[in-house]
Amino acid sequence: MPEYTLLLVDDEPNIISSLRRLLRREGYMLHTAGSGEEALEVLAREKVDMVLSDGRMPGMSGIDLLKKVKASYPEVVRMILSGYTDVAELAGAINEGEAYRFILKPWNDDELRLTLRHAFEHRRLAQENQQLYRRITEQNEELKLLNANLEQAVEVKARELVIRNRVLMLSQVILDQLPVAVMGVDTTGTIVHANRRALEHHLAHNPNVGTSMTHCLPGDIQDAIRATISTGQPQSLWQQYDATECTITCCPLQSDGEVRGAVVIFHDVITEVAK
């Protein structure tokens, strides 16, 4: 059982002595005071978990003491021990001092010990609830901050995607306007890009994006692409079809110092057909 600190307040020394004898085996740290003023001095210098005070004392009454304890030390459990059964006193202890219990003198030893245990357990549960509430509040604030940061990050990413889409659209328009056929191939040999002229080129049969170059290009062009990807060096070759000579250039497509594929450019040169 954790060690709790109990402050006993009574102007009768024999009552204090009886309580100390009764509670010394309960494992509590005990402090005593003979008046309300003395009790406040103890509270100012010691950490106290509970105040058990006589109801009627010269000077400051027990109810007035509990009111001051409630105002300055609201986490301290407050209890009244009194030989009077005045209803007004009972109501004042409960309403004004928010006493946990009102115990009559003479008390029953077993009932008093059990009441104190229940009071300390009540305080422990209240403290755990407060700690849990603080943790939940802190976590909610952290979650709000994370959500705000996430929303900002999503907004930034959305703007970046819009810009990238515009750049890609513009890039496609520019590539389609080039007077040469341009094709992109990744390291697996898959066609990843083909401009308008590449789609129409005689040496590239249906070079649709996503298809393998083995289905679209002659073997010697495939070999040049593979050599470019493996060596990172440009490769050139030429082909002739009908009256057109085509020079093909394969350039490595690099990113972060690593070859990601090859760009294939078809340069058509019109020659005169021999008669």
C-alpha cells in the first residue's frame, strides 16, 4: 500500500493521542495540529493527502479550516470528526468544506480505519482520472497539431501534383511538336513514352506505352538500347527503309547518377531513289 500523509487536527490532546495509537499500524505518515491555524502552517510546509479535523475548536472551526483547505489545497481529502450531531454543522461541513465524510465521536475503530482506506482509494482514483484527462487533453492537442500539419502537407503535395501535371502536359505537347521521333524505354525494356512521330514511325510498330520493345522494334535497335542501359554510354546506328535513311541515337536516361532507361531518337534523312 502506498504511504499516505494524514493530518490530524483537534484541540484535545487525548483525541490526538487516541488517533495516533489507532492509525500508527496503518502505514500512514501522521502529522498533528491543535488548531486550525496550526493545521494551515503544517499544510504550508508539508505534503498532506488528507485532513481529519475536529468540527468545533476554539478560534477557527473545523468547517472554516476545511473551507480554507478546499481553496488552497483542493486535492487534499477533507473529513470532519465531531461529537455534535447538529444538522447545520453537518450541512456546512459537506457543502462549504466539501468534506468527504462526517464521522461522529466516539468512533468505531474498525469503521474509522475502513473509512480512511476508502477515502485514500477515492483520492488515488481521482488523481489517476486527472492524470488520464491531462494525457488525453495533451494527446488531443498533439493530434490537432498533426492534423493541421497533415492538411498543410496534403495541400502542398496537391499543389505540387497540379504543377507536375501541367509540366507533363506541356512536355508532351512540346515532344509532339518535335520534327523527330522520340521514344523512352525503361530498364526492363518497356516503352514508357512515345511522341506523335514515334507512333507513326515505320521502324516502330505500335509503340504504345506499356508494351515491350521486343514487340515494337527491330532486334538491332533493341541491342543498341540494351547496350546504352548497361554501359551508360550513347549508341548510334542507322536503318534504311524505302527511300529513307534513318539514323537512330540511343542516349542514357539518368537520375541520381543511376541509369533509369534510354531515350531513342529517330532522325529521318530523305535520299533520292536510284533509277
